[in-house]
Amino acid sequence: MKLILRWFINALTLLAATQIIAGFHVSSFYSALVAALVLGLLNAVIRPILVILTLPVNIVTLGLFTFVINGALVWFMATFVKGVTVAGFMPALMVGILTWAVSTLTSWFLKEIDE
């Protein structure tokens, strides 16, 4: 149940990002669901590899380079999910930061519910 709730919240976050961030657009709720699913899979599979490969840069930037990785994954996701467009790297970076913040809050709230 928690997984479906996270997926739904991430899709809503992507839809909200279209209103907040210029240069990012999701055409429908269905596209947002697909994009959230693909982004979750990319974060689970490719993100750990990228974090390990860029570990020296991550250490020098005190972990801030992770936001660049998140933005790159959003940009990569938009290249093959139909209905999602990103005008450049800066909008992708902003969406990556927004989705990170919402995911962090979601994890915190779901952890509080379990206790």
C-alpha cells in the first residue's frame, strides 16, 4: 500500500512541477504516473551506480552533486516517456530537487505513521 501511495504522490509532484517550473511539462495524469514509475526505476537501478562513479565529485561538493545526478535522471526520463518534456537541464535540475524534497517529506510522514 505504501508503494502505491508513494507512486501516486510522486506523480502528483510531477504534475505540480508543471505549474511551478517553467520548461517542464507533463501532458496528463497518465503520463505523470508513467514518468513517476520510470523515474523510480531509474533511481533504484542507475542512480546508485552514478553516485559511486561520481563519489570524488560528491565528496568535494559535500553531496550537492547528487542534485545534478537527480536532474540528469529527470532529463533522461523525459527523453523516452511520452507526454513529458523538459526544455533544458535547469528545469530538470529544479524538478529533481522538488521530487527529492517531496520524497523526503513523504518518507518522513510514512515513518511517523508506522510508529
